[in-house]
Amino acid sequence: MKLFRFLLYISLLSIIGCGDGPGQRADFDETIGSAAAGDTQISVRDGLALVEVMEAGRLDLWLSAPTQEITFTTGPSAVSDWDLTLRNAPADSVLSIVTGDATAVAVTTGLPTEKHWHLRLPPDAVTTVHIAPPDAGLAGPIRIAMLSDIQEAMSQVQDIFARINDDPSIRFVLSAGDITDNGSAEEYDRFRRELGGLHVPFYATCGNHDVSIGDMIWHRQLGRHSFHFNFRGAAFTLADSADATIDPKVYRWLEAWLDDGRDRWHLFITHLPPVDPNGVRNGSFSSRREAAKLISALAGGAVDLAVFGHIHTHVAYTLGGIECHISGGGGGWPMRWDGLARHFLTMDIDPVAQDHDVKVVEIQ
Amino acid sequence: MHWILLISLCLNSVNVPVEENGSAGNTTPPAKVAGPSSPQRRPGEETKARPTPARRTAAAALALVPGVLVAGGGHWILGDTPGAKKIAVLKGAGLATFVVGFLPILYSNASDKVMHASYPVVIGGFGLFAMATLADLYGAVFSGRPPGTAPAFVPSLELEQHWMHVSDDQFAYDQFWHVGLTGRIGGARLRGDFFHSPADGNTRMAVEAAWRFLGPRPRNAEDPGPEQNPDRDGSFLELSAGLIRHEFLPERFLVTTPECFLLGRMDLRRMHPSLVGSFAELGAGWGMEFTDFRDVDGRLDRSQLLLFQVAYGLYLGSGERSGEVKLFYDHRPDDWAGGAQGVLGFFGLRGRFYFSRHWGVDWLAERGTATRVMLGAVFRY
């Protein structure tokens, strides 16, 4: 077993950063959220949902954020009746028609994170729908959870989900990645089945394990690797650092996201810590210069909190004056002698008071 | 590593028959043979058949491609069993050191409690292993050819000026000017460096003070001239302390890094005759980065640096027209090239050659997350 793990570590070290490169992943991110079927096109604002199925009369989306804005552009011969299914959606999501003469009827489903509507879209029109919890646009306190580095402990993840479900005030779970151990399609299928046991949505950026096979499996299963959204007056940015670097294209997006979040309470999430608090171990960005560049940008953008994964313990520290947490407690290869069991974080955020409180929840 | 194999194949494809006196038909004068025990001529060399180009190529390929499994395979193919055994021992020691260091990391899943003790051992093992692989390759390609020799003298003063290009997707800078000055008195060495990018104002200044415990020092009146000392040995052991100040103007941060470093070089003629003309370097140190973010008031960010270098090089030429070139791995993630991938540092090739007593050229190529190349002139006195 030890020999196997040794060989596994060597192979993982050798493949870190293999698979699809960060530039390719950023390019694919730009394609997320757009599709067409027959005489109907759809576009999801900011690519915050993956189009899983789009065929005449049926649209299935996997969401990367709790608020969605979807625009349907129909031609003269477009199908008018559509079944819209949203997966990984907040249970209290409601649909409102922003523009157009469409009608929508909610349909009850079994899973709390799966929402269903029957839409009737007029032909030759542009229809925009907004889907979000009723309080999504109202600035106010929220509680979220943070869970990363599940990897080979996926078979035990339901006890973490049960603890999260026990707290109905948690609105959604964020993750800094390494959900899977080797990024295979089978592992993602398994994880999506496991998510059936979680009562709130799970939004994640990728870790190095998640993209080690590559072939855009993440992209096909969970959507974007880097994205940004707002909820209840707080800004959330998730950036892909699976290759121990952030692609220059993502840095350009980050400029806009930092501008958007400058006057809000702002959480930044990426898989690798830019700087490892244990500099000798250096489980961090490949380049300290790039790490400093990122920290300088985050500090200049008034980011309030940054959370990373990759290192399988919990550490709280500061970078560039920003409160940072490393939380890799999902169960993958747990660090010994750190006095911690598997864990996740809860974050109580008050965007109005620009304040937050982070707690570690251990799963004994 | 494929390019090393390519170089070795090219070298072998132009294999010039070595004459009995050791001259290979090039302009380098034959090294003086001190006697049967001279490392530049192995016992029985005159009677042993020279390896054919095909055999050398096979030896070089074996040294590299399955080199992890067949330690010393290059020397073994050439019939140099003692050399193969020494390389196997070195490689085995490297592997054992690596495993000894890695096991606690593996068991603890990279616990903070073991990293400071174990990680340097892991990297040291990697260094010995890499050194043995390159020694096997060197012996396979160069043994029996006239070797270069260690520098004829250690200059008291060296002035360098370089053009530097850094290709880094993350930063706008690319062109730099570099000026470096080194002064030596006895075992002491003082060095200063200044890098500047006119385009974006990126500037790095560094000062370093070092003491050489072992090895050649600047010549004094008692030293024999180079012609009188053909068995020069470039081995040394040096401890240095330095301070780097690197300012990134557009990115609004400044990094100050005090560090210390112990570097040793061993001429590998000491290890085996087939390795005459080559050397290995191993160095380790520690640094602390202090980063000052312009948009942040208050204390600086601090972060430790594990410094480590391993290099394999060969001397070029002899006498005053001489130099050296080395292939190296540098573990530091904070330099221009950054780390290559994951926890790895960067790889590079560095060389220097003096055309005359005073003037020479210096070049460098590195690849990590970024690429850095330098080309410049050197004056020595």
C-alpha cells in the first residue's frame, strides 16, 4: 500500500499541470453558457451555467451561481413550448420574466437543488428570464460553507453533506477544487450523484487533481473553471489556479471582477495558495513573483477574504493584509499531526457591515 | 532531457578520431600528461580500442533513456566497469537519500512538522541522482577526448555587462540591462548586480559577500603559472550571504530577500578518470522574502525560501582561452524564471568563455514558468 501511494504521489507530481493547459481552460470558459437548437438561441449571462442539454423544447442547465439571467432569442419558426430544468440551483429560486411576453409555470421536482419550469416563448422575440432566490438582490447577512480537497474520500462525503444540511442557514457551498482524485469522467459522475445528498448548491473552481486527465471533463460536467457572481450584496470570485498559475486571460477578467467587487464585501477563491505559509514546502504558485502580483491585485481591489485548498489542513494567515484561509479538509490524503479531523468552513458574511466570521467545522 | 540526448548524438556524429597523443584535431593544445597515474589518461588506455561512434551513441542513449533503471549503463557499454560501479553507487545513494527524505512527507501528507527536515533531503537526493545520470552521459560522450581544464587563474576583479530577455506571460517586462561586478581578495568575494528594464522600470539590485573555505583563490606571487600546473583543480567550497531588492513598479510591490547559501564544486576527475574535465556543483541555503505591497499599510509579508542548486558542467579549453558550461537545476521559485511546475524549480544552461587573458563572453538560458536568456561580455583582471 505504501509503495502504491509512493508511486501515486510521484505520478501525481509528474502530471501536475498536465492535461488541458490553463489557457485552453480559459478559452473553453468563454464558450460556456451559449447554445442553439432549431430556431432558438440561448445565452447565459457571464457563462454562469453549463448547457447540458438543448434540443427542441428542452433545456437543461447546470448552474455555477445562485443567480441566473438567461436570454432566449427565437426565430419565426422556433419551438414555443420549453421544459427548463436547472440543476445545482437554490431550492428557493424563483423565475421572473425580465423582458418579453413569455410565460412560465413552475413544476415540482424531487431534488431540492433541481428546479423545473415550463416556458412558453413567443416566436421572433428576445426573452430574458431571471432566476434567483427572492432575496438574492437584497444586501444582507448570509452564511455559506466552504469544502475542498475531497479526492479519494468521496465515499465519506455524505457525512459532511449531512452536517451542512443540518444548518438550514447555509445558502450554498463553495469549493476551491480537488473534488476528484484524478479527474476522470467516472469520478465526476459519482460526485454529481453524491451531490444529490446535499440540499444546497455547490459551486467550485478546479484543482490540479480535477484537471490532471484534462480533456475538458470539468468543463463538460461543471461548467466554467473561473467565474464571478454577486449575491446579497457580496461578491464571489473563483479563479482557476490548477496549474500553479493563473492564466493571463483570467487576470484580465479578474481586473473587471475586482472593479465590480471593490465596493462590496468580496471573497476570492482559488485552489493553490499563492504563497504557502510554509515556504519550504512551497505548495503554492510556481512563481513567487506571480504570487506577489496576484496578492497585490487582490489588495488593490480591496478583497476582504481569500480561501484556498490544496494543502490538506486548515491554516489561517494573511497575505497583503487580506485574511486568508487554507482549507483542504474534504478528506483527501489528510495531513497528519495537525490536530484536525476532516472539516469544512462556515463563513458568516455581513456585506452591509463589510464584516465576516470564519469557523472550522470538524467531522469527527 | 531529450535535447541532451540530441546533443550527445550530434557530438558523436562528428566524432573525430583521437590521435595517440590525445590530440583530437582541434585547436585546443593537448593537455600535458603527467604520468601513468594522470587522470587525463587512464591506465591501459593506449592499448584499449577506442569506442566506435555507434557504441558511444548507444552508451549515451543508455545513460539517459533507461538511466533511472540501469545506473552507469553508459560506462558499462563502453567497457568501463569501475566507472559504471561508481556511478551506480552515486545514483543509488541519491535514490536512497530521496526515499529517506520522501517517506516522512508521504506518511504525514506533507505535514509542517516534517517539511523542514525532510524536504532538503529529498532535493539533495534528487541532486545526487541527477548528477550521477549526467556523469554517466558525460563519460559516455567525452571520455577519451582531450578534456578542458579548470580556469588558469581566479581573477581578482570581474566586470560583466549583459543584455537580458525575460519572456513571462505574467509580466509586461522583457528587455533588461545587467551590470555585475565581482571583487576577490584572498578567500573573500564581494559581488554586486544591477538589473533594469527600461520599459516598465522593473529593477533588481543584489549584493553578496562570500568566503571560500576551500579551492583556488586569486593568484599571488607564489602561485605557479598555468603552464606549470596542468592538474589544476577547480573544486571549491564557498559560503555566501546576500541581499536582493527587487522592485515591480507597475505591479506595485517590492521584495527584499536576505539569504545565505553554501555551494560546493567538485572536479569529477577526483571520482573517476572518465570524468576528467567535468565538475558537479551542489548547494543549499535559506532565504526569507519580505514583500511590501504598495496598497497595503502595515507589516510586510514574510515567506521562507528553500534554496538549492545542482549543476553538472564541463570545462572548455585550457590556459587563458578557457571557460566552462553547466547544466543546472535551481529550486528557487522567486527568480525571473520562476518554478517550472508544481513544486519544481527551474532548469538552465550557463556558460562563460574567455577568449583572452582579460575578455570573455557569458551566456545563460533558463526555463521555469518563464524563460530567461542573457548574453554579455566579461572583463577580468
